[in-house]
Amino acid sequence: MTRLSFRPVDPTASKPFPVANATLPYWRTEHHEIDSHRSTEDLPTECDVLIIGSGLAGASTAYFLTDDNPSPPRIVMLEAREVCSGATGRNGGHCSMGSPAFIDSVIQKHGPEAAKELFLFTAAQIYAMKHVVEKEKIDCDYMLDRFVETFLNQSDADNIKETYEAQLKAGLDYINDVDIVNPKYVEKITGIKGAKTATSVTGAQLWPYKLVSSLLARILEKGCLNLQTHTPVHSVSVSPKGISIVNTPRGSIRAGKVVFATNAYTSGILPLYADKIIPTKGTNSHISVPKDTKFPPPHLNFTYGITYEPPQTRDYLIPRPDGGVICGGAKHTFYDAKELWWGNFDDSTLFPMASTRDHFETVMQDNFVGWEKSGAKVDRIWTGIMGNTADSFPHVGQVPGQPNHFILAGFNGSGMSMIFLTAKGVAKMVRDDVAFEESGIPRLFKTTESRLKLEVKP
Ligand SMILES: Cc1cc2nc3c(=O)[nH]c(=O)nc-3n(C[C@H](O)[C@H](O)[C@H](O)COP(=O)(O)OP(=O)(O)OC[C@H]3O[C@@H](n4cnc5c(N)ncnc54)[C@H](O)[C@@H]3O)c2cc1C
């Protein structure tokens, strides 16, 4: 086993590519010993399955390829930076089932059957992750919770109520888990000042970096994974005999099958997805309460989405056991400067406007009952890159025209609710040659020529 210090990737790349010197998220302040791991000094020359990317998508694909498999394939994982240094290490630390508004938008566009399939899939994922965390004894603060989507605007609140009631009337049995907090008590229950209504669904919070790095460590222990960090893939070609050649500055690897778990950066090495998965920059913060505060705020028992009164904007946050919160969003502070976030894959810089940080500095005092005099303040702020698609669903399955190339990428802002079981399905396709339709992955995720024709808009 060889461990290396950080070596920057090519910072001049104009195609989407992980950049050097990324901002430091809260989740990456405690490094796992495999953070900069290289299983061997040199790259292997060949393997059965080569996975590009070590976020939740790459790590869970590797996990399901090897779990309960007496003859696992020889897997190589190549990661441009450190383990889990992309979106998974920079997000809000939360996943949840679909909300009534989300279900409604899917019903309107794709019909009730597709919506049901998707909702049940996101629900199952929460418990599937819990099961693996327990089975593998992973210490990553995984906790089931209720995710409370709160609306401060009366017309939003009216719309949500109408949508929910229409779904009840239509007899959508699968929305049993969805609840609407009685508007009479919504401020008291959510603790959010001026809340007009709130929906609640089951969700989970976790330390995503700890889940991913620990999963990878377990797979390394089994001896069937060769992990190579600080090894950017610059291109993937296919020989006339159909062998995939994966090219890096450290050499090339011949691979039987290649899995692209590269999310926002996919089009950097898979041109078919240029303009189809758009890197989109977001920001997140850790807000802490001084230990010696004279006015300790109440601990929050839910995780939250908050849609404000105009300006129309939304934040999301989870309470941390350290007494602070992780809060992301603040999009209204940078929305008009489109070039700063749309098509932007530079997570080495923060949004330059002071208003972004200022928003997080006061978000708790301004909105939460009992936090007004807490002295809560931002102690860390960072950025991360999502991969946006035309219909907000990921591209998953066999890459069109390349039967040995598989993709699970283009997870938008709520990828944590979709990735884990998607990876299980992709692993089945890779490992057992099952068709997409037999993989358990929602039909809406299948990467197809027709989806690749859709235009992606901000
Ligand atoms: C600020 C922010 C907040 C978010 N909050 C939430 C949230 O609260 N809940 C939720 O559900 N989702 C959230 N998301 C979205 C979620 O984080 C992503 O959907 C998810 O993490 C994507 O996982 P992934 O493994 O596909 O991608 P990533 O975690 O980005 O992993 C891809 C990996 O591939 C590597 N890579 C890429 N190209 C190459 C290459 N050419 N060679 C080698 N390696 C390469 C990258 O370095 C990276 O490590 C948020 C995202 C951001 C940015």
C-alpha cells in the first residue's frame, strides 16, 4: 500500500474536470486513512471492471459488485483527486423521499406509474443505505429523520395543500408516508417563524464522506479492489477488438467494462454527454453556536427545506450533533451571475459576493424560533459541483453505442436519494449481464438516444 500527498490535476482543462485545490468542506475535515490511497505504486495494466470516480456512485457500484460475491471481478477505481472529494463530500448530508410537489411534477410529465416507481425507489433507498451501514458497521452518523419542507409564502402553501389533497383523492396509496403539518401549529412544530405550511416525509441524515470512505475501505479489505487516487482519466478509447483503453497521465489500463461514475464531470471524458450533463456550482456552510453562548438555541429535530417569501429562494439544512447546522442554498445571492454557477465546475473558489456568506450568517437568527440571540455564525463555507440534466433525472445504464461502457451520472441536486440503489442496479448489469429493465432502476433514469436530444436549461 502506498500513500501519497496531494498532486494537482490539470488546472488548465477547459472541459469539465475536477480542479485542483478545491475548497475544504466540513465533511472532509476528518480524513480517512485511505483519502489519498494507491493500492499499488504503478497502475495495473488490465482489469475486469474499471470504475471512474470515487463518490457515492462509484463506491456503491464497487460495493454491490463485490457484496456476497464469491468470485468478484478484478476492479480498478480511478479518482482524479482524493477519495470522495466531489459532490458527495460537499453536499448537505441528507437524503429524503420525494415530496408531494415532486411527485406531482413527475405525474404531470410522465404519468402515475412512473411516479409511483420513482417514489418507492427513493423510499427504499433510505432503508437500503441504513441496512448496509448496519451490516458493515460504518460510523457515519446515519440517522433516520423526518424531512420537513416548509413554505413561508401563502400561495406556495395553498398550492401544496391542493396538490396533496388531489393526490389523496386520486387514491395514491404510496403517499402514505407523506404528511402535511396542520397550518394551525406549523410555526410551533417546525420552529420556523412565519411558516405557512409544511410537508413531512421520511429522510435520513449522514456524514457522506465517512460512508463512502468506509465502504471503500471494506472493499479494499476484501482484496478485489485496486484504488488509485490522484489519477485523472483523460480519455477512454475502444480498440478494434472491442477492448476499452482507459488513459491517464500515469499510463493506460485495458478494461473489460468501464463504469462512468463521474457525475458533473462526465462530458470531460464522454463527449456524448456534452451539453447533456451540465456542471452546476452550489454552496454550503457549517454554522456553529459559540460554546459560551448565553442563549443556547433549541436543538432541531427535523431536517429542513425552507422556501421563503419573495425573493423566491430555498435553503436546506440539517442539524448536526455538534449543536450546529449544515445549511446550503442561498441561490438568490448569485443567481443573476449565471456564469458563476451554470456550466461552472470550479469548486476551488467561493461565490465572490459578500451576500452569499451574509445570508448564511443570519439564516438561523432570522428564521428559527429561539436562535435570535444564539450568536450562531458561519465557521466554514465551501462550494461543490452538481450535474444537471434536462429532466432532472440521472443518465443510467449502457452508454448508447458502447455495450461495455456503463454510466450512472447526472445526479442533480438530490442525488443522495437516488444513487445507492441505482448503483446496485448498475452492478447487476455489469456483474450478471441483466438488462436495464430487470435492474430495478426506475425507467425514467435510463440513458437513451431520445433523452440525449433534450435541451438542458438552467
Ligand atoms: C453543494 C451541494 C449540496 C448538495 N446537497 C445535497 C443534499 O443535501 N442531498 C442530496 O440528495 N444531494 C445533494 N447534492 C447532490 C449530491 O451531492 C450529488 O448528486 C451526489 O453526491 C453525486 O454523487 P456522485 O458519486 O455521482 O458524484 P461525485 O460525488 O461528484 O463523484 C464523482 C467523482 O468522480 C471523480 N472524477 C470525475 N471525473 C474524473 C476523471 N476524468 N478522472 C478521474 N476521476 C474523475 C470526481 O473527482 C469525483 O470524486 C448536493 C450537491 C452539492 C454540490
